[in-house]
Amino acid sequence: MPTSSGKSRRKAVESIGSEDLDIPIARPERTGPELALPDWALELPRKRTACPICKGAGYLVKVAPDGSSDLVPCRCKLRELQESDYQELQRLSNLEPFADKTFETFDPDVPGVAEAYQAARAYAENPSGWLFLTGNYGCGKTHLAAAIANEAVRRHIKTLFTIVPDLLDHLRSAYAPTSPVRFDQRIEAVRTVYLLILDDLGTENASPWAGEKLYQIINYRYNYRLPTVITTNRDLDEIEPRIRSRICDRHLCRHILIRAEDYRRKAR
Ligand SMILES: [Zn+2]
């Protein structure tokens, strides 16, 4: 005599189209079309139940002519991975503390900032090539760099604003075995983002490891001519020679010296 739990068990079994089976299956009861996936694939987290291709499993089984099978990500899973890459970038981009640093809040009338202001504005509208902003501490270059980033993000351009010492800390933490993000994933995100803004180059505590990573990022962006903004309060000859030689390519990189003595004191 079937108990009610026996009934629901049978119903679960029927719903997957295996009427002959009468063994409990450790799987939530489901209805709907026939499944094309083996049990071991269905044990994956089933968050995306709406996907009509994989029924939410995120993966599909691809069977080769020799009968061997492989698990491949579904289109919905690939989209999810892209989104998480972008979320990772947003998390890394760290623009929230600089949300008020926009062109609207920058005072272009402070003596010495006009050229940099105009160049930064034009750059934000159409980022291409490199922009190298130099000037003393407090001359407004971080404000302009953040304003470029805020404007680019407003235009839906994939942008990463990062203070160089913080960037190296992030990379170091991704190197730790407990990190949820793999180091090569993180460095790839930084290298390949469309617009990269490196604030305060030259203030990092450049261990040989950090110096090498920073050089690799900058060299990659140089080789692929990816839009990049760099600010520093150092003299050019204080910058690591390999990085300096990239910055000194005047075909790619526009240099602007901000002569304002103390933008922050003079701006209102
Ligand atoms: Zn899918």
C-alpha cells in the first residue's frame, strides 16, 4: 500500500520519464520537458532555471564521435561569467570614493589648470592614446583623472580607476591561495579593460615583484595601444626606465604638466 511519500516519489520519477525506476532519486521534484543531462550534471547549482537550452544547469554535455563526452558551458553560463568579470571590475575600479570628482565640480579657472582640464574633457569624450598628467601634490591631477573615469563610466565605457599602490595590493591579494579570484584572471582584467586610469604612479613601494607586474600591465597596454591615463607627482627620470620609455613615446602619449601650485586650496 503506497504511502503519500511513496506517491510523491513515484511522481518525481515519472516526471523525469523513467517509469520503470522505483528507486528514490535525490533530486528535487520537477516538471517540464525531458532532460538531456546526466545526473552528475544536474547536481550543479540550479540558479538559472529559466534558460531553455540547459534548463538552468549552466552546462551541456557534448558527445564526441568516439562516444566520449565533455561538459561545456551553456550560452547562459558564458553570459554569467562575463557579467561577473564586469562586476569584478566594478569592485576593483573603486570609483565610489571619487564620485564627486567630476568635471562639473572641477574649477577650470584656477591658474595653471586650464590646459589639463580641456585635455581631460576631450579625452573623456573619446578616450584614445595615452594621457600623462604630472604636477605637484595637490595640483588637481587626481580630480581630473577621476573626472575622466566618471565621465567614461557614464558613457558606459568599461573603465578601471586605480591608485597604483592599491592596484599592486589587489594583485598581491589575488596571489594568496585563499583568494576567490585567480591572480591571472585579475591581472587579465586590469590589462585588458578598455580604459585604464593609473593614479599616482611612482608612489608604490616597488618590490621587484610589484615592479614587474606593473611593467607587464603597462607594456601590454602599450603594445595594444589601449587608452590609458597615468598621473604622477614624480619627475620622469624617477620612473622605472622601461615604463618611462613607453610614456615617452610621444606618438602615443600626450604629456601635460599642471603648474597649479595648490589646486585644492584655490578651488572653491
Ligand atoms: Zn543555459
